Amino acid sequence: MRVTNFMTHTNSLMNINRNMRHMQRIYEQTTSGKQINRPSQDPLVASRSLRFRTRLSGIEQHQQNTESGNAWMNVSEAAFFNLLRGDDQGSLFGQIKDELLRAATNVGPLDYTLVMMTNIANLVEQIGLEMNQTYAGRFVFSGWRTEQPPILMQPQNGISHVVEQTFSLRDVERNTTTFQRFPASVDPELMPVMHRVDIIKLPFRNVNFGTDTGSAAAGNPALVIGGNLGVFDSNGGQLNVIRRSINDTDAYLPGPNEIHYIIETGELVLGRDMVSVFENDVTVRYEVSDLQQGDLNPLVYFNAVSQLSRFAELNRFPVQGNVTFDTPISFPISMSALGLPSFDITQSGLNANANGTIRLAYNDITNLAITGVTGGFVITEGTPPEYGWTSEQVFFDQATGTLHVHPSRMADFQNITVTYQKDTFGSNDTIPTANPAVTATGFVFTGHFPMEDQPIYYEFSPGSSVQVNSLARNVITDMMFADLRRLIEFAESIVPPDRRVLEELYSSPPPIGQGLTGDALHTAVTNRMTHENAMIRSALNERLEHMIRLMDGHSVGATREHTHLGTRMRRVEMFEIRLEQDEGNITRLKSDNEDVDMTWALLQQATAEAAFQGALRIIANNVQMSLVQFI
């Protein structure tokens, strides 16, 4: 085979170029530190790198979740610490129980006991502050309603809530001692009285049961959850609830089949035959308005909806029950934005006026249809033109909600029916269900939180989540709050007998008093004061002793929640350790897969450069020989 100079030079250049490409690859590896810089260089390495990077990205997100979850639970843990363990002064629960014990065993003046009750009121207020702890602006004990404080931080004047609670026999306080002192307007000489009754405590005072007898606010409100207001047995039968004032002489004397609701105390006093009804679940549904600072937030603690917050909530809440609204809207809202259907509205008996116009109840509507018209017509959006308006054309002005009929057709547009859909409402619009000018069908608002469980989960590993929140109603139950508040209110309502007032009463001539003087007056007043003080102390001590027993039970729920929180925090710590280990392992595998071994790369670079330089020298000698032969 004849080898020409051209063939030699060509092969030499090809080898030099190959060496240069090899050197370029090595230079890329040494400068970038990566085995490949393009997927085409090694698709297998590239696909592995993508998987490792995706996993590391997931680990980074889960580590952020652990930081956020730990922060949330640490805030909750601090609140539990103050409630159950506390500092040198003891826990809040412990301090309350100590004050209850001191008040119940106090043998000094009654005023000392009342001072201790003031201390208890301050401790209850501090419990409310602990329940209102926040993380990143969200209330940690409020379940899904993280924008709502469990304990109201300011009065809610003008806002009404409909609340639904379920009670059973275990919620009935049997043989509870009550104490009544009547004002002079009832009977100046009427002695205070004590009764032993069976009661259920509601967390709110002055509530509305709708159709309850004697209610100044009788009638169901505009906002309804699942049915009318009232007290209903397990079969849905409505029980007889009668509103009574603490000043009514029969307030704590309900008939056998009656329930008295004491407005000032929030107590349901059960008649003799009513206790057996509570052997099965009894539903109590009522409306409460104008709540004050320190009250329980119905939206957090109960099945409840609020009249003013309903529209902002509907697009987020799980559906449970039916809620109907028939009050004017106070701000713009779009039904479709809430994921709700439009109103289907019908207006009947409409007539074209002398100007040939028909004004509808709403503007900015869709799917407009007209029936009851003699002859054909075509609906066109807009206003009538100055020229060229034919008799078949009916114009609808969306801006004003006005139909324009041709002057020659006004007689045909009498007693017509117009149907349309309305989706968007403004601040001056009225909900169609409250508008007497229209008939609205096919629209029911639904949506308030189910109260059984409202866990907030953070994912700390693929497919593994942990609940980070604790619920206020499981820590400080509504019954505990009602028990403490009613005890405090009972103590605050106590006014020790005033000797001067009693002396004026007994020295007054009949029929106001008895006209007593001297020793007889002194004896009568002393006996009255002794008797009243004994009654007050007996009723108060019995309630204090009952509350001491209840505190042990109430603290069990908080302790259980604290234990669950500790278990979850420990699990998050284990996730945190695992994520740190996974991050190290995946980072090492990723590095082994894509990072270059610099020692090996530099050795390869030196070898490639030596081979390249040698090839150049050989080519140079070869070219010199070729030139000599050419000459």
C-alpha cells in the first residue's frame, strides 16, 4: 500500500484534534469540578444527578417544615408549661386550685373570701392570654381558624353568632345550691332564698332561643345552622324553654316539664322530669350577640357561624349543615370566586312604563330571558341607538339593569316574567332571598367547620405528616371556662348584708317595715345579718368545693393534650435527625456521581498534555522530511 505525504499529514491532524478534544474535556472537568457539563456527555450520570438533586430539594423543604413545626409546637409548649407546671409561683391550674382551697377553708370575714375570688378571676384572665398565643400571626390553639383568637380580645358589638352545643347527663350538675337575693322593688322584706336544683351551664349569658317563652328577642334570626333555635331532645322534639331573670321569684322553680334559662347567669335550670331527657344527647341551639372581651370565641369552640364574617369564610370551610343568609351584603362579593353557584332570580308581573323601560332589581346579570311577550323579539345588550331601532329589538343596559322596549311594542310587554342569574353583588345590593321584589331559587349557603377534629399537619418526610397544633377546646374546655366564670360571677354578685340598710328597713313603719326600735331592732337586724351571711357562706362554700373537685377533672384534658404534644415534638425531633442523615447520605451519593476526582483529573491532564506535545514534535519532524523530499 502506498502511503503518501497527504495521508500522513491528514492522519496526524486527526490525531492531534482528537487529543485536543480529549484535553478540552479534561479542562472542563478540572475547571468545573464536574464529570459532565451536558447531559449528552453521559445520560446515566445526568439522570442520577437529577434524582439526587430532587431528593435534596425535598429534604430542604422538609427541614424548613421541621423548623416551622418545632416553632409552632414550642409556642404551644410554653403555654402548657405556664398552665400545668409554671415557675416558682406554680402553674396557673395549681394557683387556681390553691386559691379555691384557701377560699373554701377561710373562717375569717366573708370579704377575705371575695378577695380570693378576685385573685381567681385574674388567673382565669391569664389562662385566656395563654390560649391566645400566636406563631407568625396565627393563633396556635384555634384549629383551622388560625385568624380567630380562642378567647375574644375585644368586644364584638353588633356581631351575632348562632351556636350549637350537645349535652348529655354527664353535663348536668345535680343538686346544685343556688342563692337569690331579691331587690327592694320585688319585696323589701323578702329574705334571700336557696334552692337545690339540677342545672346545665352555658358559656354565654343573655342568649336567644328564638321561640322560647318570655323571650324579648323571640323569633329566629337571619342566620341558621341546620335548623331552628331551641333545645331539642334526641328525637328532634323541641323542649319548653322559658327565659327568667335572677330577680324572678320562680327563676329556680321550673315546672316538671320546663327548662328555665337564667339570663344573668347562663344557667339552664331543669324541671324534675327533664333530667331523664338528658340520658340521651340533647342539642341546644341559640343565638348570642355583643360578646365581650374575655368571652369564649364561638367560632373556635363550637359549631357556630358569624353573621358578619360569613362571606369571607365560605370559600375555605368544609361543608356541614345549611346556613341561610337574608341580610344586606356590606361589601362586594363574587359567588363564583367562592366556588358557589349564582342566584337564579325570577321577577314576575313586570310592565313597560310610559318611557318603554322596565327596571330590573339587579344589574350586571347573565342568562337574561323574557316570557309572556306577544310577538317575537331579540335581546341586545346596550342602549337603543338614535337611528335604526327596529321594533323586534329589546335593549338591556347592564350598567343600570334597564330593559328598553320599542315604543311600538310597549303594549306587548305587559305582565311579563323575567329570569336571569346574578353572580356578583356590591355594597348597595341586597341578597335576593331578602328582596321582596324577586324570587330566588336553587341557592343555599353551606359552610362552617366540623368541630370534631381540626388538625394542622406538616409533612416531614414523603408520605409522613405530624399534627403540630393543639385545640383550645381540648385544653381549656368550654365547661371548665363556664364553671370558673359562673363561680366568679356568683362571687361578684354577692353583696354582704348592710346593717344600716337593714336598720332603716326594720325601723320603717308598716307596711314597708316593722317599726322596730331599741333592742328589738338590734336583735332583728343581727339575726337577719347572721342568717344571710350563713346562707351566702354555705352557698359559696358548696360551689367552691364543687369547683375544687371539677378542677382535677378539667386538668386531665389539658395534661392529656400536653402529653400528646410532647409525643409529637419527640417524633419531629426524630424526623429532624433522620433528615440530617439523609441530607448527608444523598449529598455524598450526588458528589460521587457527578463530582470529578481532581487527583485523577490532573493526572489525566498531564498525560494528555504530554501526548499532545509529543504528537506535535513528531508532526514537525515529519513535515521537514516531506519538504526535503519535495525539493
